[in-house]
Amino acid sequence: QVQLVESGGGLVQAGGSLRLSCAASGSMLSIYHMGWYRQAPGKQREGVATITRDLSTDYLDSVKGRFTISRDMAKNMVYLQMNTLKPEDSAVYYCNAYTSSKVYWGLGTQVTVSS
């Protein structure tokens, strides 16, 4: 079992920055990679960024150059640094963790970017 708790969301003006955090606990050795997803009202959940156990990263095209995912293995934390935020980045952001048998999700944190 893996438990994930997100934090760091909030209201920010366009062009601003936020840093999301995801605290993981439980069977950490079973996790292959972790990521951030988001879901805006009326839209499907989409992958924003992923980071593997060897710290390779991948990003949604629309956030490349603005968002950075990082992982602190010692603290069991995953972060998403979001810069130059746009109104279209507004969504609930979810942290997830992939194991060989299951995908775990946190409850999400709301990010709202005002124009």
C-alpha cells in the first residue's frame, strides 16, 4: 500500500508560480515512478509530468519549460514547480505512484490561476 498527500495548491495570478508537494508513505520500495496529473472541470484527467526511479522526467507539451518535477527519495517527496502559470493551468492536481500491481492516487490539490 502507498499513501499520497498533496499540498501547495492555491490561487495565483497569471505569470506567477506555485510549488506542489506530494508526501508518500507506505511501501516505497514498490514504486517504479511517480507523476502529477490534473483535471479541469468538464475535462479528462491528463498527465502533466512523470519522474522515474532513476530520475528521468517527461512532461506534457504545454508545460515544458514552465514546470519542473523533482523527487527527494530520502524524504519520500515529489514536487512540481510551476512557473509562468496560465489560466488554462487551473485544475485539481493529483499525485500518483505506479507499482507493478497498482496505481495509487492522492486526493488532489486545487490550483486556480486568475487572468
